[in-house]
Amino acid sequence: MLLAVIAGLVLSPAVAGAAPQSTAVLNPEAELKKLTLEAKKLNERYRGQVQSLEETRVQASKATANAKSLKRALANAETDIVRFAQTTYMGGPLDGANLLSFQGDASLALSQAATMSYLASQRATQLNRVKDLIKRAETAEKTAEEKIVKLKKDIADLKKQRARIEKLLAKYGFQTPSGNGGLTPRTVTMRNLVLQSFPMPYGYGCLRPGDPGDHGSGRACDFMMSTGGRVPTAEALERGNRLAQWAIDNGNRLGVMYIIWQQKYYDVRTGAGWRMMSDRGGNTANHIDHVHISMF
């Protein structure tokens, strides 16, 4: 009876196979893979990573991975419940009345009673765990679907803006790295003006050979506001704020494509102003310790 009750819960539609499938995105992982390829092509067409698009892609990727992890945890929990149920069933019931009338090895009976008590406790814990995992898995799957739908919308919106963005790209033309340390002439001009206008006690870096992004193509520089991934001092933070605003104010003249600073990005191609960036895993990855400037 006990096995049947627990097995019924384990195999019920609400538990088996984790959260019910939504009709919005039948296969989130496959859809994310397809949209990632679309985003890559769009980035190439628009001459570099579009920050709003990358931000949505990162969020969708994290949400999809979280949903997958919770599904796996739910499947493991279900397996544990079935194992507990089978163990209880094979051991058979043993209550106080049975113990008093038990004919045989008393220590064995007591051991069995203790085991059954332990299994009952573990079973209750596992059942509660499964209920919690069901809720979390359903929420995670819904979140993943929402992020994927948003990524699809962002790609569609950027495609609609193609004429405006291509006009912007044509305005500045395409530059290749010259003999100036592997940087484009436009990047060299921006770098020199920054160094003339702002003190750089923590240094800077531009070309990064092998980098698949703008650093690798000689079209970006990082201006450090601290070292070792530390949070900038109040003075350095204020200098970074001034540098970021300077890049915006002079962007049209110099050909600035986007700026990243303090876990926010400003992408000229989208014209959306400053936008928050999700956590990328550290002060340097989040651009807390440096101002990044990419050029067309």
C-alpha cells in the first residue's frame, strides 16, 4: 500500500518528467542554439557584438541551464523516493503491537523498527524536496522560455533597424588595423585623446591578439580604474564616470560604437542609452574596474 501511494505520487503527471511542457518553447535548448547562431550573424553584419543582444542571450543561456539542472535534480529525487518506497515495502510494516507479539530475534525486530522509522522520516523529507523542486523547475522553465522569447524579439527588432544601423556603419566606413600596434586609425585617435585628457595611473590595454571581439580586431581599448579586479576608489570612480561621458559626448565625432562601465553598457547602434548588464562573474568581467570603449 505504502509503495503504491508513493509510486502514485512519483509517477503522477505533476511529478513525472519534471514540469509540464509549455507550448511556447517546446525545446528551449535547441531554440537557444538556433537563436545564438542568428545573433552571431547579426553581430557580424553590424560590425561587432550588439550589447543588448548579447545581454539577452546571456540571460537566456543562464535560465536554460538552470532549468536543465533543476530537471536533473528532480529526476534524481524521484529515483530516491521510489527506492525508499521499495525498501519499505520489502521490509514490511512493524508497529508496537507486532513487536509485543513478535516471536524470534528481538534485536532484529528492533533493528527493523528503527530502520522503518528512519525510512519514514527520509521519505517525508524526499517528498517535500520533490514538491519544492517541482515548483522551482516549473518557474525555471517558464523563465527560460520568457528569455528565449525575448531574445527572438530582440533579434527581430534589430533586423527591423537594419537600414538605420547600416546607414550608421556607412557613415564611419570600415577600417582595418594599420601599423599602429595593430589598432585601427580610429581607435588610435580615440586612445590618444583619452590619454591626453585623463590620467591613467592604472594603465590601459587595447589590442588583444586572438580575441574574437573588438580587442582582437584592434577596435577597442580598456582604460583601467583599479588593478587586480578591485573596486575603484571614489576618485577613480569619478574619473571613470567622466571618461564614459566623454566617450558619449564625443562619440559621434570619433566613431564610438559602444561603451561598457560599472556593469552597464551604452550601445550607439540601438540608441537605447545606458542599460544594466547581468552579472558576468567578477569585477573585471562586469567592467567594474575599467571603462571599455569600442569603435566602429
